[in-house]
Amino acid sequence: MRNFFYPKSVAIFGVSDSPTNLGRIIVENLDRFSFPGQVYPIGVSGGFIGKKQIFRSLEEVDDTPELAVLLIPAKYVPGTLESCGKKGVGSIVLESSGFSELSDESKVAEEEILAIARRYGIRFVGPNCFGIVNMDNGLILPFFELQPNLVQKGGTSLISQSGGVLFDISMLSSHEKIGFNKLISVGNKLMTDENDCLEYLITDDNTKVICLYLESFSNGRRFMSLASSTDKPIILLKANRSEAGRQIAKFHTAALTGDDAVADAAMRQVGVHRVRSLREMVDLIKVFRQPPMPGTRLAIISRSGGHGVLAADAVERYGLKLSKFSDEFFDFVKTGKVNVIRTTNPLDVGDIYDAQFFKEVVRRAYDESDVDGVMFANTFNAEEDAESMLELVQYTRDARPASTKPIIFCMPSSRYKWMHMQNTPDYPIFGDVDDAILALARSYRHSRHVAAMERTNLRWRDTPRKESGAVTKRSLMEPRAIFDLFRAYDIPVADYAVAKDTAGVLAAAEQIGYPVALKIASPEVLHKTEQGGVKLGLADPESLTDALSAMKADAHIVQKMSAPGHEAIIGAKLDAEFGHLVLFGLGGIFAELFRDTAIRVTPIDKKTAMAMIDEIRGAAMFKGFRGRPPADIEALAQVLMNVSRLLVEHPEITFIDINPIIVFNENQGCIVVDAKAEHETAKP
């Protein structure tokens, strides 16, 4: 990947001397940003761009360029790749469009260029992309005009599946004085995908924060494995947030694990910060230019009581806490104006306007032992106010290299004064207290994730891929096969037997012991209760015989009635992007009604299993609600871990619904009373 960012020479295909030629714009971008390497414009018409000769073909170039950029019609791409391969060009940015983004028929053309690239050992990015930017060396390859005063150098790098979004983020960030290091437009991701780029940026010393815009994951498990290997903040804007619609009728798990819910859960699991908008992405970039917030305690200083109230509400909403100032801090504050300052946090300094005093207040708040972060909020409009606030921000910025916790400013103002404040480079300034505190909460979440990284050995290996051309079918498993598999993995199952006639049913009940439950054994009857396929609490042979005569089926399950307890659901699903998932939530008839679930990508450990149980809103039900004894959460967590292990060792399992699993009181275990499962097998 380094060859794409640090070439010593670049050939640009598709260049002419026409003022509207897009290839010409790339050449001019490289000149504007002082790219130090050799640039070879190539176009069939020849000519000059300034003093640079436009070569009519690659063969006219004596040198072998280390990188080539192709911005030519799709039909000419295969031939140009051939000439690059023969010349020894190893890296290509393929900006040309006209491939699978237009139609499925164009996939044939993509296969052709893949074959050519592999034959010559070429690596390419694209097609249908905006190219690459490396601010370290002025490598500016997009075919739209960029100016050095708009795109600044910094520590943030971006991977984007959309060229348009890449442009939008770079422009939006320029308003906030955010500097970028590397920008990568991956386009159709035909050969080089987001994971290849992410792996490189994780190792890149000049990249401090990594952002991504994606519409799909190329390999979700590899993405998770990479994300979990770094302490760099990763910010993801994931579009295409559809709900899974397949097989919802068969499995509660399918209904409860839509595509977006899975992506959310997977990203939380590895500490990726998922955002919903470009604006939120920019806010996080701003806060991650500060040290991460090491704890939840926030000091708020405000020149407006209203700002203080809004900030206090946001602190509670986003899971932070208001820090407690020391008496020594308040003693200093009172030297400003004794009759105005109230000894509280948020601290209202509304009647004071003294930049030197504000500097000292911010510094002393930062030094307080009970403070993990500081926010200063101030609305201003007068010219002298703007100059004083700029002085305060610059003072704080200059002291930042030695800081270990964030100090941020929220300073809404008029348009002109706001733009004046934005002239302060490399320091985050917010326009809304809610945005600022949400960003700080994300900062704290990141520091907590980095600390936890050192205590987990989980890794998300790639899910085994099916052999090309393999034909498979999915089918529901027989109850006996499901329960036997569960017992092999120490997943407790209520005693049961499968019988095909009245005599067999009665004999099974006698052996198991009354009371029993009677159920239709056919896996094709998906929701047994709704179809009259379940009878509970049958206490004697007479009631069992009556239930049997009313329940017509080829085979029945006779099962020992469980003692009462808490009902939970444990589910599993083979997801197309992330592999096997485990789901936990309230069970029984409430599973889909409340949709109160926790999801993780396998494998999971005990800490993760306990976190899943604690995460749902109904967790209090398992902890001793309103005088009821607490449930056996340890046993429940063990079942979650065992289901995870089963999935890792049985990749053919595509769905599991354990609904319900009955959880008894503490130290009394739990038991599965009903389950469905689906597996994938090779077609004969």
C-alpha cells in the first residue's frame, strides 16, 4: 500500500491541453501542492501543460513510473493496463468509471482487468474512484481542483467508498481547520478494499485518527480484527442501513438482528465510533485531536446560566458526571467577583469578562484532581470579545502538548466572529454544548476501550469461505439433533423423548415423570404455540391422552415440565458480513414485542457474556427485581459462551433460536425448553 502514497514518479493517462480536461486537473493539482517526484502526463493528442510535455504513449517515457493514474474511457482500460504491465508499472489508481457501478453486465469487464493485473503483478485501487491524496508529499490525484489553502495537512486519514463523500468531508473539514494526512477513494473495491487501506493506516505513523465512509463491508470479520488491533480512534459513517428481511417468519433471531443492528453491535464490540452524519464525524475528529478523556468527570465553565443548564442536562444524557471543585478552586474564583460567582459546577462566570482571569480559571480547573475534562462555553459578538477569546484558545492550544485530558471550547457567535475564531489552527471549537459533550462522551468511551484492549485475547478470524461453485441447501434440524448437539456443548436441556404413537408418548411420560409438556416434533411447524402445537402442565396419563388426541402429528416431543423462572432468548445467526452472531434478550412471547436484545459477533468470552446480560433494558429482571431473588446469571453467561463455542466449531449452523431458556434462582442453573435450528448442507 505504501507504493500508492509515496511514489517517486507518476504517470497520468487521459491528459490533454484542453482547459476542461480532467486529467489536466490532476497534473495541476500535483504542481500546486509541490509534489517532488516526476510527473508524466500521457494523452493521445500530445501537446504541453505549461512546460510539461504530454507524451502520446507510455512507450515514449524513458523512465518506468512507480504509479499510474488512469482517467480514460472504460473500453481503453484493458489495453492501457497491458502497456503498464509490460513497462513494469506496479501500482495503478484506476479512476475510470463505466464498470459494475453501471450494470451487472460490466462485471465481465472487471474480470478482464483483474486478470490482466494479476498476470503482471499489478495492484490497483478502484475503478470508479476519485483517487488518492497524501498531504505528506503533495500527492494529489483527484480530478477536481484542490487548493492548498483549503486542504490542510494534519493527522486524520479517510477511506471512502464514495468519491463525492470524500470531497464533502474534505470541504466540511476545511471550515473547521481540520488537517488531513491521507485520503483514499476506493470506488468499486475490485482489488483493494477498505480493509487493505485500514491495515496500512493503522501502521502509518502520520495517521492519528482514521475515518471511513462505507456502504458495505468487504469482510466484516477482518475489519473487526484490524480495528481491535489498534488504539487509534476509528470513526465510521456506514450508509445503506437496511433491515434484514429474509427468513423473518422462521426465526425470532432474524427479526431481531437486522443488518444495521448487527453493524452497530459489531462496531461497539471493537471500539469503532459509528456516526450518523458527516457533521458528527467532524465533531469526533475535532475531539480526537485532544487527549482522550480518561474518566467521566467534567468541569463546565460558562458565561451563561442557560448554557450551564443545557450542559448539565447533556452530561447526564450522555453518561458523564459533573466533577466536584475543591474549596481552593472556589477561593480563587471568588477573587473575580465575590457576589456573582456561585460555588457550583457548571460554574457561571457571567458577570466577569477578563481574558487573563479566564485563562487562570481554565488552568486551575484542569489541575483539579476530580476533573477528567474541561469545557468552556461562551457566546460573544463584540470585536474585543472575539480577540480575547482567540487569545484564550491560543493560550490553551500552546499549553496542550503537556496535557493529558481534553479542554474544549463551545463559542457560538455571529457568522463573521465565528469564522474569525476558526482561524485558530489545530484546536477544536464547537458551536453547540450538546455536540461538544456528546463528543467528550465518545472520547471517554475510546479511552475505556483502549484500556480494555489489554485485557482481552479475542480475535475475529475470517469466516471460512465456501468453495467456488459449491451448491448448498438450508434445512431445519430435527429436535433430537438440536438437543443432542446442545448437550454435547454442555447446554442444559430439559429431559425429553420423541414418540410416534400413543403408547410411545405414554411410556416416555412415565419414564420422564409427570408433569410433562407435549409438543409437535416436526421442525416445519415453526411457531408451535400459535398453531396449537404445545400443551403444558399435563399432570397425568388422562390429560396427556386428551392433549394427544387434539394434537394431530406424525411425531411428538414429550418433555419434563420446567420449574418456573425467568424466560430469556438466546439466538444465533450466520451474517453475510460478520459471520456468526450471538443474541441475548427477554424470551417467551416478549422477544419481538420489546426487541430488547444484545448482540455480539463470535467468539465471546465470559466478560462479554456478562456484559450482554447487563446491557439489555430488562437486566433488572435477572438481578432481583421487587424482592424476587436474583437469577443465576453465571449459568446463563456460561450457556452464551457454550453457544459461541458451538458456532465456532460448527460453521454449517445458520440459525439458532433458544426460546425460552428458563433461568432459575442464583446457583440453581438454567434449562433450555424449546429450540429451533437451521443448518447448511451440500446438495446431493
